Amino acid sequence: MSRRNHAKSRINVRNKSVFHLQDKKADENELSIGLIKSAKRTGQLSLCNRGLGTVPENVWKIDELVLEETKDVDFSRTDNNNWWNAESLTTLDLSSNVIKTIPPDVKLLQQLVTLKLHDNALINLPPEFGELKNLANLSLDRNKLTELPKEFYKLTELRWFSMSHNELKKIEPDFGDLVMLTFLDLSHNKLKELPPGMGYLVRLVDLNLSNNELTELPPDIVNLRELRKMNISKNHLKKLPTMGELRKMEILDANHNDIDRLPDFYGCTALKEIYIANNFIKEITEEFCDQMQNLRVLNIRDNKIELLPENISLLQRLKRLDLTNNNLNKLPKNLGLLSQLQSINMDGNKLSFVRQDIIRGGTDRMMKYLRDRIAEEVDSDSRVLNNEWPDTFTLKKSQALMLPGKDLTSVPANVFNTAANVEVHIVDISKNKFKEVPLGICQIKNTLCQLILSSNNIETIPREISECTHLQYIDLGKNFLTDLPLEFGTLKNMRELVISCNKFTHIPRCVYNMENLEILLAAENKISEINVSSDALGNLKKLAVLDLSNNSIITVPPELGNFTHLRTLELMGNCFRQPRHAILAKGTASLLSYLRDRIPN
């Protein structure tokens, strides 16, 4: 048996239990002289994750605290810790402790801007909390709070407030007095209703009410005009109010509720993502497809949907579509016309006409199957109709007259008659040899939403096209146009206009009357000026994308910087000297800021 020499350990093992509760004296000792000095120098104090059961008393008195130093006094030395250099406490972090109460002395920190109390054991807040007049950022997540004191609603400077994972059962109508709020998280509480005063939070950008017990939303919630993101998932909501007033909302999460129908989204032009899975919705309506043409993501899995509308092809910008676990029996063929679709899920449906290997084969396999069906149908119909024109059945199924790249110079009137009878929504005659726009298009004026005339030899647009008052998208790119008829200004539903690659020397006057226009693409022309007056571009309050690249613009008016509603502004490839290329390359926000700084006083 071998013998080993046991080396003596150099580690000093203290006789102290691993888990212990600090007493009040130990809590006081956590606020060291070094921390006090640092706090008075920077205005910031962190006692995060110190095992505190109580807050050291000197925390509340730190602004008035005078340090007495009797050792190594040097009167000739300049010291930033001198009382005349001290900063008032503006940031206090007491998070990740086991603090149960906040004493009334909290009111002494009058200059406090940020207070972090998340991950503690708080059961209430003192009324004196309402005296923190400068408090702008407050986190109370993961505590045991059941209510807020009435004085809390006096914090009128509060901008960022998070109180998730508590036991809050009620909030008062006075909550509407917190009018400066831009971020609000009340998720994972026990709220059963919201007060009507919520509608006064008009600066709110991000709202999270998920994981509560809400059965309805107050009607005035649609007054939150600045709201961009709303999470109301995992509640007991049975219906949603008309959403049209929420014009800036980009993301809606309403998963895991009891909603049985889609709300009216007319007016929600900025909405890009809808998550409404695990509800009881039976139908995606034609009206929904008409309204949501800017939608990128639609997750409506685990519902009761039995049928998709024929005009689902209007969702041309859709990239993700999840229809898993519904009651679908068949799919519209024109689902294959969604050219930007990157992900589609159909598992768990009753698709008796689609083989399981196609359903399980992924997005590419499913889209190829749908497009092949369209192609086969068009081919078979073309053989019947002398290899040229789609018949009534094809038009009705797709609700689109698709004739791109066929070397056409004209279209028979009876084709447009048939298209009008079956209420076609889309006409695409791009990549042909048209010199004039077929006036037969006007026969579809009651239903036409999208008109694609790009890549032809068209020199003028007839004013009769303005009779198609439902038009929301027109592509006139790659033609020989120099102007548009004034009557086009009556197209009040127009959202996107493409006039790139033509011969325009100015933006057509009619464009300035398209009040709902969101996207204007006018690159590759000969446009020489940017008119920002109130009766020109200044009238387009909803314009989000403006592309004037590769034109002949000589000067950029600084007033363009006031167009803060622009998300994308392209000016590359013009002949102006200012702004320089380096400014343009920084992006739209920087460019607009640069222009604003140069507006004459």
C-alpha cells in the first residue's frame, strides 16, 4: 500500500455558513466609505446583489452626508471628493436583494432620476414615493407588490416604468396622469381590467400587458397614437377594438386569448407583424387582406380557420405565414403569387388535396407546388383559348389578370370584361411592348387595387385610369413617361407609386395630392428639384419612403430635415455638393439631422 505525503492546505477556511441572513448592522456595513465617495463624485450608487434585507440608512441621506477624514490631511491637494464638487444622487441600483420595504426617507433623494428595485421582496411602496418629482426610470419587476399607493400617480416625469412579475390586481384611473410614459410593462400580474384613463398615455411607444387576466381592452386604448408595439398575449380577451387609429403600430402580439374574429385594421398602415395564435378565429376575411398589404409576418396557428380568401395574393410583402393546426381543407392557388414568402407552415390541417410529403417538405416545396398548379392551369386554359388569354375560371380563382412578358401590344376588350365580372384585384401587363395603356383596364375600376405597367414603351398615361379609385399600388417604372395627368391626384387610396427609370424632370404635380401616399420611388429620372412646400411634398404627411437617387437634383433644401416621418430617404447619384457622400452614407436619420441643423433661424 503506497503512502502519500498530505500537503497542508494554504486556503483559510472560515467558520461561516454558506447561506445566512444579514442583520441590519451587516446591511449598514455594505455602504462603505469608498462607495459613498464614488456616489458623491458620479451621482450613481449601486448596491446590486449584496444580500440586503434593508436599505442602509445613509443611502437616503447621502446627499447631505459629510465625510470626516482625520488621517493624512493635505490642505494643498486638490480633491474631487470635496463637498463643493459633490454630485446629487441621480441613479440608485438596489436590485437583486431581499429588501421587503422602502422607508419614507426615500423622499430625501429629490434629484433621483433612475431607481432600480427589481428582483427584491417588496410588498408595498410608501406614500412618500410620490415626492420623487424627477424620477424618470423605475424598475419594480419580480417583487410581491399587490397595489400602488395613490401618491405614486404624482410621478408625472416618469418615462420608463416596468413592473412585471408582481401580484398587481388593480390600477387606478389616475394612471392616465403619467402622461410622459413611453415604455410600460405590466406583464405577469393579476390585472382583470384597465381603467379608461389609459388612453391619456399618448406618448406611449411600447406597451406590454401580457400574462394577466384581462377580458377586454378599454375603448380609449386606440388613442395611443404613438404606440408601435403592443403585447396583450396570454389574457382572456374575447375581442379586440377597431384598431384603425393606431396608425404607427408595427407589432401586435395577441397570442393565447379567446378572440373569435379578426378586428378591423383599416388605417393601420404601419402594421408589419401580427401574432394571434392560439385563439378561436374561424376566418381570414377579404377585408383583412385589403387592409394589410404591408404585412410581413402573420402567425395565426392553432385557430379554427377553414378557408383562405381568394384575394390573399394582395399580401404581397408577406414573408412568414404560419397556419399550423387549423381546419383548412384546401388552399387558394394564388397563394403561390406571394413572391416574397420565405416561410409557410401548414402542418396539422385537413388538406386532402395536398400530399403530406409536400406539406412536410418545407416552404420551397409548398410554394413550388402552388406555383406549378397556377402554371398548369394557365397552360391548359391557354391551349383552349389559342394560347393567349386566361378564362373566367382562372381569373376567378386568382383574382388577378397576369400577362407579364408575353410580347403583347394590346389586350382584347372581352378579357377585361371577364376580369371585371369576376372582380379582379390585380392587373400585371409588365414586360410587354405596349405603347399605350389599354383603356379596358377602366372596366375593372370598382375592384382594381394593384396595376403593374412597368417595362413597356408607354409615353403617356390616360386620365381615365384615375377612375380606378381603389388603386393602392401602381408601378410605371421603365417606360418613357415625362408627366402624369392631374386627375391622378384624386387617387386618395394610393399608398405606393413607382415612377423610376422614366424621363420625369420633376415630381408630377398630381403626386402631391395623394394624401395617403407612403412610398414614392422616383429614381433614375431627370428630376432637378425637391419641392418641400406645404402644397407639395409637405402635404404628404404619411410619406415614409422617398427614393430620388440618380436624378439631376442641384440643391437639397434644409427644410427636408423636418420630414421626420421619413424612414428611408435616398439621394445618392445626384449632382449637388452638399450634403456630401459621407453624410448620405450614414443613413436617413443622420441625413435628416444634418439638414435640420442647417435650417436658417
